[in-house]
Amino acid sequence: MIADELVCRELVELASDYLDRTLPPEARARVDAHLVDCPHCADYLAQMRRTVRLLGSLRTDSLSAEAKASLVRLFQRSRQ
């Protein structure tokens, strides 16, 4: 592997910043290069984009207290 190549685990760690367009240009270029050859990571980012779009359209008053608590637990687990 070339020293500048990105591995999938690194991409997952950078995904939020990549989607938020807050990665430095060099890091963004590494992610873009990885995505060319890794359909799994491309699918992962596509799923993340869909999730963000769908969750962004939810109104908090449309969720039950149980659903809100479940989403918070899932988010907390994903950050560990």
C-alpha cells in the first residue's frame, strides 16, 4: 500500500468531515482517490448522505419520546 493511500477504517473516521466539506484539501483528495476504487465506501457515504437528508426532514414534534430516546441511544453508540 502507498503511504498516502487511505484505508476503509480511516474513511469511516473522516466521513462526517468529508460530507460537511470541512476536510483539508489533501485529506479530501485522499478520500476521493479511495472512493474511486472502493465501492463499499462509496455506498457507505451514499447511505450517510441519505440518512442526513432524511433525518434533516424530521420534525422533533413528530417523534414520540420513545423514538427520540432510541435515536439518541443509536447516535451515542455510533460515536463510541
